[in-house]
Amino acid sequence: MDKQKKINRYKRLYLQLEDLLKKSNDETAHMATVSAVLYHKMEYFFWCGFYRIVNGDLVVGAYQGSVACQVLAKNKGVCWAGINQGKTIIVPDVHQFPDHIACDSRSKSEIVVPYKDKVGKITAVLDIDSSEFNSFDEVDAEYLEKIIALV
């Protein structure tokens, strides 16, 4: 997708989500809404959802797409890298990422954005997969970080 087109779409999605998320204070409802809107509005997202830290495990939460891994192996893969490094991780080619966890063999590129609760502790990640290589860039990172802050 053209960079300016992507920026404009994210700006519209941000405003849409900002309005939608005012209707509830429930974190799970917010995560479900964010997943659904992003999945249906960004054509290069084939899986979009949250993994939550539950008793030290990374457990699938609200998501859209094919069946997910229910629990991700501890300290392996892109999601745990995002948590352990405390930052957004962009992976242009998942086959080149050490210990990548392949929940769906169609995944070729991925972005993971850590979600912090109200006190700043990482409690989940937004995980998005694409069936194309090099799908994600700094524009995705910037706007997904802004969107996840709405949750």
C-alpha cells in the first residue's frame, strides 16, 4: 500500500476507534473492537489480535483470523521479543526470525506492539501477521502504537 494512503487510512481508523471505544470501559471489549476493525479495514492483515500475559504465560485473547496458538512458548517468537524488549518489533520475513512461532504457515511478515496497562506495565501485545513479505513499516508501528494506547 502506498505510504500516504496507509497514513490516511490509519488516521481514519484511529478516529473511528476513538469514537467506538468511548462506549465501554472494558479492556476485553476494546481489544476485540480494535482487532475487528483493523482486520477488516487493512487488507494486508490476515491475522490480528492480542496475546495477554496470564500467570506468566502468553495466552491468546481477542483476535480475528484463522485459529491461533492458544499459548505461546515462553520467551520464543516475535510476541515475547516485543515483551522482553519493551518495544514494537517489525519482522519483514518471519522465516529469518530466530525461534519464530508459526501458528499459521501463511505468515510471512509480522508486527508486534506491546500493550501497557494504566500503570505502564506490559500486560499484552497486539500481534498482526501478513501473508506477504515486508508488509509492515514505521507507519504501521507509529499508528498501531497510537491505536493501542486507546485500549
